[in-house]
Amino acid sequence: MFGLGTPELLVIFGLAVVIFGGKKLPELGSGLGKAMGSFKKGLSEAEDLGLDLSQQLPGVREVSAVRDKVDSAKKLSKVLTK
């Protein structure tokens, strides 16, 4: 987890308690959790919208078909070289 061990996490948590106080930490954690959930939801909606738009662009289906063929050829070459 980002190279942080238990002692580092304890120091960070201790500083957070000193800076924000014990009563404010649950509110901060809740707000952070809601923000992360909202960000993930927005990101997935943007990805879904992007996929829908990409299928409507000219030539996208052809490029996808060629990419699939190239991927299958790569898999086949890996099997043959074993």
C-alpha cells in the first residue's frame, strides 16, 4: 500500500487526531468516502458514455475487428512458440 507500513500509518493517524480532533474525524471519513463514491460513479458514467460514442464514430468497428484479429494472432504465436 504505497510502501507505508504500520508505524507510518500510526503516525499519520496520530497527526490527524491531533490536527482535526477525535470528534471531527468521523465526519471527515464520511465525507471522503462519499466523495470517492461520487468520483467512481462519475468515472463509470463517463466511461459508459465514451464507449457509446466510440461505437458511433465511423471506422471504429473496423478498427476493433482488426485489433481483435491481431490479439488472436498474438495469442496463437505465444502458443506456437511454447
